[in-house]
Amino acid sequence: MTHRSDSSVTIGPGAFRSSKFLDSVLFHESVHVEQNETWYYFGSTNLREVQAYDATRAFSISIGASPEEVSLLYSARADYYNQLSAAERWRVRQ
């Protein structure tokens, strides 16, 4: 997935591994749309990614994505979590 400065997103072929995985990828991006439309989500880009991955994990499980797919989606969260400030880490659990 590629994010551009104009807020467009390119979804690569890996997102098409299954319909549920693709649904989860699109859901993740929809969380960012919601973040941009509301004051509820504030903080660094890294915090916003962690929050989006948390929501995506719950969504993926709810639609019956495979455990492997849920794990693959959620594993990217760690890279963002490790860059959070102490105050931001307090807001999200690991």
C-alpha cells in the first residue's frame, strides 16, 4: 500500500490474497478517513496508525478473516507502536 501527499492510496496485489483480506485493507483505510473527519482521533501519524490497526484487527476477526491474515495485518502495528512517545503508548495497549 502506498500513501501519497494528495491522500490517495494505491493498493498493491498483496491485498488481493482473499476477499476478507481486501475488505480488511479497505477498512483500515476507511479508519483514516474517519480520523481525518473527526477530532476524536488526534495525535501523531504513528498513533493514528496504531489506532487504525487496532480497529482493523477487530474488524478482521469479526468478518472471519483467517488467523494468518489477521496476524499479517496486525504485525505492521508494532513498527508504529515502537515509535510512539510514552504519553501516546499510555493511550493504547500493546
